[in-house]
Amino acid sequence: MKLKAFLLYMLIKIYAKLCKIEVEYEQPIEREPSIFAFWHEIILFLPFAHDRNRKMNILISTHRDGLLASYTIKYFGLGTIGGSSHRNPQKAFMQMLKAIKNGISIGITPDGPKGPRRKAKKGVIELAYLSKKPIYPVIGKFSSYYRLNSWDKFIIPKPFSKITFIYKKPIHVNKKSEFNKKTKELEESLNESG
């Protein structure tokens, strides 16, 4: 598994050199630990948009595909937390809270690991509320790409395409009564990727 992960990492790294990757910020990101949310479909080149000075753990499912992804992203300098809305959700949630308390940011796909596509689960909103940390939606814009016939319509940028990752304005969750409203706000922000 580790060898497969290393080969996948090298393949992604080489492929990424064929594309132009840019990162934009709607406003400066605080240095404090934060929560970064992005749709499952854009994750392939997202590690190249990560600030390596920021410690971050990514929530990844513990099924076989998730284990391969977990090993792979460690080569990009990212940590992982195993779990999802279907597998060990409470344990994973507590690990994320603990990580934030220890100064580590969290990356999460609110529609993962199996969908429905572009529908945010409320876990990320609850995490923001309990941790008192902002959610930064991250979107990807691709000049040219392929889409896989998967539940998330996974995006593979075409060679020589331009990729722009945009960190959008933060979403703050201050009250439980805001959960539904903030979930919708997060979905709308993330869906601006087209």
C-alpha cells in the first residue's frame, strides 16, 4: 500500500507540472487553526494550494480507497484523521476538535466520502460551532478537464490546463439555531465553482 501511495504521489506531482496552478484569496486567512471545506470532486491537485507553513489534518474515510489516499497525502506534508459520517463519526469528530485545540487546521469534504454530491453534511457546521473556528470554503476553477463517471463526478484537469483554487470568505457559526442557514451558505459558496 505504501509503495502504491508513493507511486501515486509521484504521478500526481509530475502531472501537476503539466498544468498551471494558481491560488487566490478573497481575504487574508487568519494564522489561527481553521476549518477548510471543499467538494470531493476537486481534491486531486488541492494539496498544491496548501500553505505548507500551516499544520493540517484531512478527514479521510477508513475504507480501502481512503487508506491509499491517506498514505498518499502524507507525502504532501498533510496529516490525516480516519473516519467519516458512516465510519467512526464520533471518534473522528473528537479527534478533529482535539487537533484544532492543538493548533492544527482541519480539511474536510462536506459531501464525502460517498455523497450525495455537493450536499453538505452538518458535521462541518457543528465542528465550527464547537471549536469556535471559521470555515473557509475552497473552490476550484478549471479551464479544461475530464469528469469521471463516479458519484462525485471527480475532476481530472487536462494537461496544460489552468487551475485556480480560491479561498473564499470565512463562515462563522455562533449559534445552534444557525446550523441550517450556515449549511446552505456553505453549499452556495462551494457551488460557485460551477
